Amino acid sequence: MAILDTLMLAAFLALSAPGGATGFVAHEWIGVAFVGAIVLHLILSWRWVPPAFRRLRHRPDSRTRVNMVLNVALFTSMTVATISGFIISDYASPALGLPTSDEPRWRNVHNMTASFLLAVVGLHVALNWTWIVSATKRYVGGRRRISRGEVAS
């Protein structure tokens, strides 16, 4: 999960600067791959959802409420950004046989949602920073390094 989350964060950062970091063709294809990563992330994280709703219903502490609001905002915004991105696509959607639109309102929706996502993803990462650090330590620290001259078993 830590590897997927790290890849998603890197992809999100690349997607956040489409004109500069990646160019628009790569931006669109990274966006298409990002949809798959989101689905995989949701599947792997799903065991968190029912307990979170139970906590929200039974003893809603402020962290649980904030986390739920952020996750709903993240899911909703990501969905809107993805759909609007496919609609305004110049490269990926046509290659996939999907209809597109030149309507400027769709581009505005995509750009505004993407800007909002920067803040929401930042807050999501900040709120889950302790988990991120401990997961990273488990992943990196879980592997014993072999020094020179030592034989791996």
C-alpha cells in the first residue's frame, strides 16, 4: 500500500503541472493510469471505510469527522476532475474512442477542481502523516540490509 500511495502522490504532483512537468499528452495518459491507481487504492483501503462510518456514528471525535469530510471531498473532487478531464481530453479520450467537448465551461470545471484538489490532497497527506511515516518505516525498516562479507540466508 505504501508503494501505491507513493506512486499516486508522485503522479498527482506530475499531474498538477500539465504544461511544464509532463506536457499535455503525458498529463492525459498519466491521468488515465491514475484512475486505475485510485480504484486499486480504494479497494485496498476499503476495510477502513465501514469502521470509519461506525466511529462517525457512535463516537464522532473531531479527527474522524475531519478525515471523513476530507475523504468525501477528495473522492468527489477526484471524480469531477477525472470526468471533466476525459471530456476535455485532446489525446487520451479520442485514442480510447471516447467523445470530447471543446466547451470552455468543462475546462474551467476541470481547472477549478484540480486547484481545489491541491489543497485537499495536501490536507489528506498532513492528516495521515503519522500513518505515512510509520508505513514507510515498516516497509523500509522491514528489510534487513546485508553488509559486505555476510551471506544472505
